[in-house]
Amino acid sequence: MKRVFTKYMYLIILVIFALASIFGNDSIGINKTVGWAYDISNQIFYNVILLGFSQCLFFIGYLIIAILNRYTGFRVSVIHFGLILMSIGLLNLECFIFSTIVCMLSIIIFFKNIFSTYKKEVGEIVK
């Protein structure tokens, strides 16, 4: 389990992203006004863009870490995994302000996890 979180976090992010897009398929639209203008002042619009951008960022970042044969910290990766699940859950519960806060905190934890990558031997990870 520790090896999955430290080495293959990009697969976990991919599975979460796929499951969230399959099961979170709500009908969310943009309010169309009269004429050619669109009203994008809806809070969910920004949350969906922020969550989608962050999920793509996480996937690409962890994939690069896996390609470079680097390992992330186990505890920080588990915390990051929990924050991702929390932000998706809060978005589905329509708690938009808390979802934005948790998503921004998740991005900060992600960069901390990426910048603190280190290289360990394979035998040390299994312990």
C-alpha cells in the first residue's frame, strides 16, 4: 500500500478523475442571457474549472515523478489523496466555498509533495 501511494499516485489520481466524471454527471449549465452573452458568475463554474485544472495538474505532476523514478512522501501523499476526495465530495454536496478552499489547500500540498520528492531504493519502500 505504501508503494502505491509513493510511486503510483498518478494511477490513483486517474481513477479518481474517471470515477468523478462518471458518477458526478450532474446537469450543470451556464445561464444564457438574451443575446450572445453568457453569464458565468455562477460559483459552480469556477469550482468545476478549478477542480478540473487541479486534477490534470496532479496527474501530469505525479506521472512525471513516476517517469523520473522518484518517490513522494507517504504521509503527504495520503493527506493529498484525502483532500482530493474531500474537494470532490464537497463539490457534489454543493458546498462551493469549502470545496474551493479544500481544492486550493490540495494544490499547496501537491506542490509541497512534488518539491520534496526523493529517491529511495526499492527495498526501503516495501518496509
